[in-house]
Amino acid sequence: MQLHLDGAFNMGSRIFEAKRVTLAAENIEATAAGTFDVAKTAGSATVTARVPKLSPFAPAAGMPLSGEIAVTADVNVANAADSIEVAITGGAERLSVGQPIAQALLGPRVSFGSKMARRNDGTLTVSDLSVAGKAFNLSAHGRLAGRDGVLDARYRL
């Protein structure tokens, strides 16, 4: 595994700026860039990850698996105790799952995305959740209340 960090920490302002962080491990590539204000526990970053070969994960999935997957996440932390927001987009290319019905629904190209937020009361909100394939489209949103654990969710296939 290789990790490379190009960034700086300003001792006066207590702000860490990561111009580029890269992680290269067997079959996984990831990059990130962003800033974090230590005093305010706030910051933002963009993280990308790519798995160019899904086949090594087939044994863990318990089925044949091939293709590649890529994901981008935009993370915003207003204050770690108050608000964390994440927007995720991504997709799979040349996807093969070895299950005829699932393959017919998903096809070789699948896209997905979602926005998530956690608030200081523990409430978790998921919006704009989507998964789209050849003959399959799912959209959903929901909210899990932090104090009483009540889940309110809606989906559409």
C-alpha cells in the first residue's frame, strides 16, 4: 500500500489543507483534497475512489463478479458536533454479477447517488438516493430521528 500526502498545517490558524492525498492499494485507488479547521472542527473535502477490478471481491460476495466501480463523495462538516453532510455519486462499468435476473435488471452500467446529513440531535437524513441500471430504477429518501429512533422512509421502484 502506498500513501502520499501533499498538504500543510498552519500552526497559527490551526487549519490543515490537503492539496492531494492519494492511497494506492491492491486494486483500490483513492484521492482526496480539502481543508479542515481544527479549532472549529469544520471543513470540507472531496474524496474519490476507484476499484478497477471487482473480480477479487467475488469470493466475499459469494457470486461471480466483474467490472469496475468509481465513487466520488463531497463531505462538508459545519462543526463535527453539529452537522456533517455527504453527497455521493458513482457508478459501475462493465458490471457482471453472474446472476441472470440481476444482470438483466442492472445491465453492464449502473449509476448511483445520494445525499446524507447527520445533525447534532443524531437525526440522519438521506435524500436523492438513486440507483439506476438497464431495467431498474430506484429512488428513495428517508429520515431516522436521533432521539426516538423513528424511521420515515419513502422509495420508488
